[in-house]
Amino acid sequence: MAAYDVLVIGAGNLGLWTAYHLAKRGVQRIAVCERSWAGYGATMRSAGIMRQQGGSETAVKLGKWSRELYQQLGAELGVDSGFREVGYYVVASSPMEKAVFQRLVELRTANGIPNEWLEPEELCTRVPYVDWSRFVGATYTPTDGYVEPAIVMRNIVMAARARGVELFEQCEVRVIEPLQSGYRVETSRGVFEAERIVNAAGPRGARRIGELLGIDVPVAASRHMVVSFPERPVEIPPAFPMMFVLASGFYLRPDEQGVLLGFSNPLEQADPSDRFLLDFDWNYFERLRPEWEATIPSLAGKTIGRAWTGSIDYTPDQLPIIDEPRFGFYVLAAGGHGIMWGPGLGMKMAELIVEERVSELPAEEIRLSRFAEGQLAADAIHLPFPH
């Protein structure tokens, strides 16, 4: 029977970054169990948005740390980090959003993130291919960008294995039994024992793994849709800055030689199935089409090269979980931001395991008990999720 100091359940962005940070801190025996393949679930179906313009203290800090960690890991391995810095406009559609956004500029700059509020007149000069008459302004951070999920997964798998982490794919966790010291874990690839367990099982597994020990983990899966236009209109420069129209729930970023558009339906419901590949909602795509075509008229009528869906893990307040609800059993969830916050979340989970604390983040925004207590802060900048 294999025995480990820490067994991480889930080999997505969160689980692998946790294992990597634990190894960097000197933890010796670390294993990661994944029921399919590393990154196969939400991570590889992500659009890779990497912004620091969060709507809460936790969101801002995790975005900043994660951006830095992606770049540091690339330098450590001597390969491309997968991060592309193009800048990001988060667009306000109403005076109410404008007031919220302007307050958030203060929060971000106080945490060392370059962020500014821009009026439509200035935006027309900076980004002339957007119809800014539809909006009241936007915040902008020049150091935001996006990552390529395939490169991200290559790098973190390489880095974790180089530090001695064992990765078990096709290894579904079926039973977790508490022992006098640690846990016994039955999987499809045999039985393991571990002093500590990290539940980083994502939108398709976090709740189920928690239930094996009678712990309610309020993480569910919501459908997110992405399309890619293979050709970029001539009006749009190659490395154009990303933009997120918060009220309409869609964003755009560069994609190879074209443009990527991601969006979620605000009426979407939690998906209770165990499926990774979900139906694409073409009806909603057509309902949303007038919004993005009016925003960037040059995209109207452009051919679609690819279209896909992914599952986003979300919590009731769109904020993460970094906690130890039972001695030696830890819960890590991204609150809908696995690619965006994964490196920072893994760093903080490793800190909790090794140092028994989480520094620099407000406890009320990360502890699991906040949901039972009804004390939810909520992140102000996020895609529409089910209530």
C-alpha cells in the first residue's frame, strides 16, 4: 500500500499547483490522483483569461500572484510561460457599474496593480474599433492578459514531476476512510494512505469528494461557451487588448490569427451531470449576437472556426475556498477562476498545510464556514453564474 504525506485529489490547475508549491516547501511524499487525465476537465476547456482586476481583496491579490507565478514557472523551466500580456478593459454599462468600478480602482492600486478609469472619449481614441457610445467607461490594466491552457498544463506537470510529485491518472477516488492518523483512500488504481488530503476536484468532483466524509462543499458546475473567429478584422490590431462587457457577460481576446469570444448565459442553471463535454447553446449565442456585433461592428458576419463548451466551478459568492474543515482534510475551490487564480490558490493551500495559516487574505472570503453562516462578501467582477 502506497503511503504519502499529502494526497491531492484532482489534477487540474489547482491540484497540480498545490502539489508543486508543497514540494517547493520541502514536503517529500506527494501524490496527485486524477480520475481522467491531467487538465482534462475545466482547465483545458478554459479560455485562459488572466486578469488582476478583481472585485474583492482576495480576487485582486490572487490575480496578481498568479500572473507572477505563471511567469516565474516559465523562467524556472526555461520554456514559454504561456502568458500573453495585452492589457484588459473591463467595461461599465451603467452609472451604477461606473461607481463600483471607480471604487475598485482604489482597491487595485492599493495592492500594487496599475489600474485606471477611462471615460468614453479617451476610449474612442485608444480603441477606435469599439462603439463606446454604448458604454459609460471602463477600467484598464496594461499588465493583464491571457494564458494558453495547453502550455500551462505542460509547464505545471513538468514542474511538479521534476520536484518528485507522483501523478496517477485514470485514478478515481471511491472511498475515503479516516484512520487514527491520516486517511485510507480507495481508488480505481488501488489503495493509498495519506496523512493529509486536499480536495481540489473541481466542478465535477469537489462536492462528491466532500460527501465521502460528510462535508458539504458548495461547488457546482455551470456551462460556459467559447467561439473563435479564425480571421481578425483589419481594423483590429494583432495583439489587441482584451475587453469584458460585464453587464452582458461576454469578453474578447486575441486567439492565434483571429479573435476569441467567451460568454455565459445569465439564466444558466447548475449542470448536475458528470459530463465534461456539454451541448453548445446556439439559441443563446444568437440572442447575444446583437450585443457583441454592436460593440465591435467589424466582427459582424465573421465566420466561426471553433466553438466549444466547458464547465466552470462556481461557489455562491464567486470567491474561493481555502480551508481545513476536518483535521488533515483540506478543501480548495476556485469560485469560477481556476486558470486565473490556480497558481495563487495552490500557493496559499500549501501555506495552510505547512504553516497552518493563510496570510494576506481575509478569512471571511476564503473559509468554508461562511456559506453556512450566510456571511457572503461576493466578488463584484465575474461572469454570470446560477444563484
